[in-house]
Amino acid sequence: MKVTKAVIPAAGLGTRVLPATKAMPKEMLPIVDKPSIQYIVEEAVKSGITDILIITNRGKGIIEDHFDRTPYLESALESSGKTELLEELKAVSDLANIYTIRQKETKGLGHAISRAKSFAAGEPIAVLYGDDVIIGDNPACKQLIDAYDKYGLGVVGVKEVKPEDIHKYSSLKVDKLEDNIYKCTDMIEKPDDAHVLSYFSILGRCVLPPEIFDILENTKPGVGGEIQLTDAMRELAVTKGMTAVDFEGVRYDMGNKLGILKATVEVALKHPEVKDDFRAYLKEIAKTL
Ligand code: UTP
């Protein structure tokens, strides 16, 4: 079945970026001139997704507002002749059919995804984590969907992480299938040294078959007392196997301060409006370091 639905979990507490995220969702933190969740929605749309469910919670209403029309702003831009900006603004609200549902308690990523059961309605879903922005010519979500179409198994987007960082992520047992695609037969969330399966970790993207929802209903709280998506996906991996795609593209973790800074600098260096001035500025600054 064609993957046309995506879920963006955005109901985390964002404690690593406090106080910025006290009143503002981390998914709305900008990279140059767009909130990070817009990059993620654009990636989904470029991957063939038409319907997107954003999992939110209290205080995240501005995410919905961002993808809505803004008649007062549009008429102000129209009367001041700023047509290019006007069209750009309208396009944001036409990107996809956007739905939201609240995760009423912050019980973990697996619990957040379980809220999408009726939206999925028996179809596979792409999952794009709300704080992971991936920039590249070939959308990461599309690379995973292509693997889903080819192998008919759930897919995780992976990268190798530094050995000293593996305990912060998941660790996967993988065997190579072709180029950057692997078969995954086991996984563990935040392993200690004795349980590391490899340095491949799931980073921000997956495509899940409809069975995931029944599995999630029976998934017990894991690391940190949270219902972990990795624990549910592990069941898929050990029973049927999953596919792991070492995706092309640069991933920025917008859930931590350094990730936000890297994204800002690298995107600004390519942004048509500011790149030249910004490069000159950075060169000046670098001399003083
Ligand atoms: P994180 O664990 O990175 O998000 O979850 P967090 O809880 O906001 O992070 P910190 O540790 O407090 O800074 C990865 C993704 O899962 C979502 C988050 O919004 C993020 O996109 N998430 C996490 C939920 O939607 N619900 C949850 O209960 C937990």
C-alpha cells in the first residue's frame, strides 16, 4: 500500500532547550526564517505524503496556527505590494492536509505514536520526529518509503553515531542488504556498554506497518519509565525483520542547544538572502577565536 500518511510527534517537553521552550514548542524554534517543523512538513510533502497528523499537547496551538491561513497578514502584505512574501505565506498553509491530536500525558514517544491509530486507519505511516530536521537533496523520508515499497517491511532511518554517544540513542543489530540498506533483526533503546548491538542508531525517521498499533497497545514502559517506540519496533524487528536505511542528508537535532546552533549556521550559509553577508561575518568572527 502506498505511504501517503505521516505522523509528526511534537508533544515532548523539550527540557534540554529550556527556558526557550517554556512557553514555545521546540518544533517552532526557527532555523534562519522557518520554524523547524516546517522543514519537516516540507520533507514529508516532497516524499509524496498528503496527510499529516501532528501529535501535540497543551500549549502547542501555535503549531496549528502556523499551517493555517492568516487573512489579516495576507491583506497587509497585499496592500503593501509584498507579493512574493504573500505567495510564500499562502503556500505554507497549502502544503498538506494537516491534522492534530493531543497526547494528553507525556508518556513517551511510543505512547505519542499510538495516538495515531485511527488516523492511520490500517495504512502504513511515515514517522518524522518533530525535533529532527534532515536537510538534503533527496528527502530522507522518501528514501525510507522507497525501501518500504521494495522490501515490504517496516523501515528505520539510521546513522552511525560515535561509540561514546551510543548510550543516549538506540543500538541496532544489522546485516547489509545493499549499499546503504540493511536488514535489522534486533534493537535496544539507550544500551549500557554490555548491550550495544552496533553503533547504528535510529535517527528521526521511520515507516511503520499498521501492526505497530497492536504492538504499542501491549508495550510496557521501558527506559526512563516511558513507553518507548524502540521497544515496539523491536518486536517487529525480531519477528519479521525491519529494514534500516543509512539515509543521505544532514540531520540536525533541534532538541539540544548545539544542534540548533549548527543548523542555524549551516542553513544560513546556503540561504540566498543572507549567505554572502553571513559568510563574511563568520570569517571575521573566526579570526577572533
Ligand atoms: P525527545 O525525547 O527528544 O523529546 O523525543 P523531549 O521529551 O521533548 O526531550 P527532552 O529530553 O525533554 O529535551 C523525540 C520526539 O518525540 C516527541 C518529541 O516531541 C520529539 O519530537 N515526544 C516525546 C512526544 O511526542 N511525546 C512524548 O511523550 C515524548
